[in-house]
Amino acid sequence: MPSFVKAGKTPANVADLATHSQSLDLKGLTLLGVFGPTATLSALVRLPGGRTKTVSAGDKLGSGTVVGIDVDGLMLSQFGQTQRLALPS
């Protein structure tokens, strides 16, 4: 039986940010959430133009590739470097 990331109540700071304009970097990639079975997590990402995209490990995202997703965020390999997109704190 797969293990799932436990959903819970939205933290107050996240709920507060969700209702403010200019709380997201509109010109960059923003990680909105992670979901699914722990072994095969997916992520919801806001693209610079405002669209959203669901990605999994191995998917292309802009000029990079998603190399991993965990409960804290996703790892993106781009131009020979790997960076973490973290969930808002």
C-alpha cells in the first residue's frame, strides 16, 4: 500500500500570503505544493506567465529538468547546476 503525504490544515502564514497581491514572484517559478504517494510525489508549479503545471521527477520545466521532489520542495537541474524550489514558509 502506498504511503501518502498527509494533508492538513493550511498554515495561517500560507493562507495569509495566498490573499495578498505581490506575495508571489510573478517573474519566476513558484512552487505551490507537492502531492501524491511519497515514493512518486508530484508538484504544482506556477510558471512565470501565470500558468500552472503539474510536474514529476524527470519532467522538463522551462530550461531545466525536475530531478527530484520531496515533502519540502523540488530539485531542478538547469545549466549544469541544481537548485531547490522550496514551499513558502
